[in-house]
Amino acid sequence: MKYITGYFDDDDVEFYFEVGDDDGVKRQVERVRSTGAFEAAASLEEWADALQSGHVADYQARFGGIADGAVSQWDPDAPLSDISKSAFEALWQDARAELGEQE
């Protein structure tokens, strides 16, 4: 696993990604920089379960979406940098606490 972050001025959103060995996003956190409010804390595994059970719209309304495609195929000029696993996990825990844990 690797952990990366990026900030996009246009949206004022900080993105945090857990990326698997297959180069796909496994978990994603989104936080509005100006307010500190979390907008997303989505897990690919949970999203897939919600899709299979017919509840993906409810899942996305609560936890947001998750990026698709290989990270290596993203815009090479995207402002991304590495972060530590512990930094990602702390953000994940905070975001899930704010958005409400998966039941």
C-alpha cells in the first residue's frame, strides 16, 4: 500500500488516498481545507458491497465516492505527494467519526 495526498485550489478540497498494489484506490478521504469539514471517507470494499446489495446511492450520500482507474494513469501534473500510513489512518478515523461509521 501507498498513501498520497493532493490539494486542488479550484474546489478547496484536500484528497487523501490509500492505493493498493494494483495501483487502484482502496480508501479515499476528502476534506474542505477552508472549513476542515470532511466530505468523504469511502472504501472500495464497502462501496462494492453497497453496489451488490443495491444500496450504493445511500452509501455515496453518506460516505462519498471513490476514485476509479489506475493512479499511474492520472494527470501527471496533478499536485500529489506521499504521506505516511499513520497520517492517513488518523484522517480516516476522524472522517469516519464525523460522517458516521458504517453499520
